[in-house]
Amino acid sequence: MAVTALDVDAVRARFSALRKPTAFFDGPGGTQCPDSVIDAIAGYLRESNANLGGAFGNSRRSDALVAQARLSAAAFLACSPDETIFGANMTTLNFMLSRTVGRTFAPGDEILCTKLDHDGNVSPWLELAHDLGLAVKLVELNDDTTLDLDDLERKLGNRSRVVAFPLASNATGTLVDAARVTELAHAAGALAWADAVHYAPHGPIDVGALGGDVLLCSPYKFYGPHLGLAYVNAELAEGWHTYKVRPADHRFETGTLPHELLAGLVAAVEYVESLGWDAIQAQERALGQHFLDRLPERCTIHGLPTMDGRVPTFAFTVDGQTPAAVAERLAEHEIAVWFGDYYAVEVMKRLGLPGGAVRVGFVHYNTTAEIDRLLAAL
């Protein structure tokens, strides 16, 4: 079945932010919001702002909003609404969840992270290990930045309790074989703990199909507001003693939620659904290929050289220039990129890039004309 091509002009018309001259290639750090998300946030504050559980109109509308936000989050992750968790951001949620599961660990237990991870899925485990006398092992990368699954298998043992891994690298765009990682983790009796932050704007998530136990992501990376979203398997969660105030309804949420941001989340999920993943992925693959086909020789890609096995996020260096200098020069041309390690600490160590790299990330609202501006500037 043919995929309907995305009408990028019509898409961009839905974003007031894209009327600026800036070419936004900073999506890996946070995407722009369509106007429907902004309107939903403002609309809640104008019309429904209240705490939950009251008998009056605003409170009842807020109750309904939270229920709808769980339904929307569940649709995005393909899980049950009661398995969704909202928080400030992925890292904050991960610190909370790691401490919760840590109550079941003993000194000498082991956590496996990967050298492909964002530090939001490494440092919570390092700090937990410090507190509880655990060991943290880092799974190696192959030279092409794919995860070394043989090394993962070697490092798993009878004290392994968690395998923490990304679905896609926020630095190099490399995809991870999540099903295989989960299979290996479960065979060793460990939990599969997935960071989906970078993958979430680029493709559908189905936690049942992945088979993992915990998954975290950030709506502000998929056209929503600054918020964290997590999934914990319901059966697993039943056995955890969580940190919460006694009357709270939700097992993991510790206080009043940012209701206006949940309204934005609902609108963000509706926005993605209005386009469809097939059209989004076809557009992004075309953008990535356009960039790779025309990249100047003075630029070196660090990671997979084609669009196979990756999302359209690229780490590169420019001969004779520091990443910071490149980013500053591009900013002068109204081109937004990132530089440094972007919290992918172990990736940059593995690549031998102490100063990090320039990072560009394309999402479906970018255009080939914008990429041509980038290439000309490079």
C-alpha cells in the first residue's frame, strides 16, 4: 500500500513557531509545538483550572482532562491507561522509579547500562549503586555505534537485575534491537528498562510488542509540552512499594499534576495521529538521505553512514573547527543545531570526541530547502 506523501507546507502552517526564519534542527533537544498544543494549554488555564475531586465545574473538567490524558498516553504507548505515569521529565521519573525498584535489590546486585545511553538512563543507576552497594556495568558499542549484543550477553549474570537501554541514540541516531535486548534481559531474570525519549518523535511505540518492563519518554520531544511520561507493567508495579503520600490515588505520582501540560499532551498525541506514522517516517527518511547524499567532504559523520538502522539524527565534526564554533557560525545563519555531548557521555568517550560533536536532527516539519541552507553554510 502506497504511503500518502506528507504535505509539508500544510504541516508547517500548523506551527506559528515555524514562521520564523530559523531552520530548527534542534529537535533532539526538543521539538516545536503546533498551535493546537499551545491553544490546549491556554484553554485549560482559561476554562478549567482547578484541582481534582471537587463538585464544581472546573474541578470536574479537570478530572475529565486527567482521565483523557491517561487515555491519550495509553494510545501513544499502546498500554493500559492505569500503566501511564506523568512527571516533570524523563530523568526525574527515572530517579523516582529506580529508587522504587531499588527497594527490592541487595548489595552486590548488578545494573547493566549501555554506552549508547543518554545519561538520564545511566546516572540514576550510578547514584543508586552508590547508595545500595550495587555494581553498574556498561555494555560496549561496535565501531559503527550499534550496540554490541554479544557483550551484553557476556555481562549478564545471575546478579543482573536491570538492563537499561535506549530505543535510539540521542547522539548518533542509532536504533537498538529492543526485542533482542529484552529477550536477553528476561532470560537472565533482569528487567528491561527502555529510554524511548529520542525514538518517540520518529516512530510508533508498542510496549506490549517490545515486551519490556519499564519505558520512559518526554512529550516535549514529540511536539508536546515539557513533561515526562513513563510506563510500568501493571503486574510488576503491584510488587513495588512506592514513594507517595498516603491518600494519593496513583501509585507513582506524588502530588498535583500539571493539568495544563496534560492538556497539551492530549493535543500533541492528536497531532501525531492526524498525520500518521507512515507519512512521518517516509518524510524523515527522505530528509536524512538528502543530507547524507550532499554532506561536504570536510564533514565526518560519527555513526551509521546510511539511513538503515537509524533515525535522522546525525553527529558530525567539521575539519579544522570545534563543534562550538560550528554551532555559533550556523546560528549566525539562523540555523539551530546542538553541540557538545548532549548528555550522551559514554557515546562521546567511545567515539574519542572529548569536545563532542555537532548534532543535527530532522523531524517531519523540516524541509529539503532548510537542509540545503545547512549544507551551503557547512
